[in-house]
Amino acid sequence: GAVVSQHPSRVICKSGTSVKIECRSLDFQATTMFWYRQFPKQSLMLMATSNEGSKATYEQGVEKDKFLINHASLTLSTLTVTSAHPEDSSFYICSASKGATNEKLFFGSGTQLSVL
Amino acid sequence: GEDVEQSLFLSVREGDSSVINCTYTDSSSTYLYWYKQEPGAGLQLLTYIFSNMDMKQDQRLTVLLNKKDKHLSLRIADTQTGDSAIYFCAESMDSSYKLIFGSGTRLLVRP
């Protein structure tokens, strides 16, 4: 199988602080990882594509300075929400690619971020 | 633009069939997927269908695709309490292209 671990599962922070979310592929190497965000009752939206050793590719409308992505190794990508505000409160989920097609995409369990 | 829509909630009795529906707008979608998310777990790929197919069956799961109406459904036969989860449909233009997800349908199976 393929396991993707995402941590933390839930975080509450004060407005203005930064929050880091980790996504790890536990039993495979992933050159590509993806970050998604889901607001209540809305679709899971792709935020960015994280490539090991290079800069992340952000989807239109996603602020790269707000959502810092680091993919420093083949098993770890991190998403840092900088200077978080209440409107950043959302469910964030990552996925890691084990192969070239979507059938080889494996998801973390998600992080519920609440900014007070 | 690209849009995938699902109803938010479905409740069925154990043993009945469940049908979860999904509509999409992008006519260039070539792959359509169904994912399941159980509490505390990641999304798990259940099945997918290529756009030149009308139906795909895999044990208790039946996927129906109406390409003309851009409508996708997932039927779960003999629904069990363990099927309670959130089900996401998704589409992509290519098997390696980015996924466009719906909002997920929460399936509750009553004993």
C-alpha cells in the first residue's frame, strides 16, 4: 500500500501567527505532492503543486507569499500559512504522487485550521 | 469554467442501495473518479471511469456515466454501516492532469 501522513490533524491559532502543516509519504518517495483547501460545503480546491527540489506551482488566485510550500525531500512537503487570518480557516489536505497517473495519487487525512 | 457539483448529504437504511450523484461542466473531461473519505483518514480512490464508457461495475459498486448530460453516479448495492463516509467525485482532462473535485456527499447508513 501507500500511506501519506498529514500532521497536525487539527490546529487552532491566533490571528497573525503562522502555522505549518506537514505531509509525509511514509512508504514511498514522491517527487510531486499537491495541496488542497476546502471551505465548508464547497469543493476541494487545488492550491498548489509541490515539486521536490524546485519551486511550487500555485493555482490562479492562491497567494504564494501567504501559503509557503517547501518540498525539501522526496518524502516531505510542508505548507506554512503565514500571518493567518480568520478567512484562512479551512480544511487543508495534501496528496502525494507515487506514479504518473491519478490512480497513483494518495491522500493525507487533512488538517482543520481554525484561526481565531 | 470547470465545476463539479454533488448533493451534500444522503441517508439510507442498511441493506438498501445508495445512489450518489454528481454533475460536471467540463465536456473535455476524460477521466471521472469516485473517492471515499472515512473519518480521520485520507481520500481513497474507489473507482474511476473513462469517458468513452457508460458503465463500470466493481463488486458492490456501479458507476454510470451519461456523457450527454454530464452526469456521473455511484451506486452502492447492499449498503453497509461501514460505507458511511464522505464520497467525492472528481474529473480530469487526462489521467495525469489535475483533479477537479466536487464538494463531497456525506453518506449516512442507518441500522
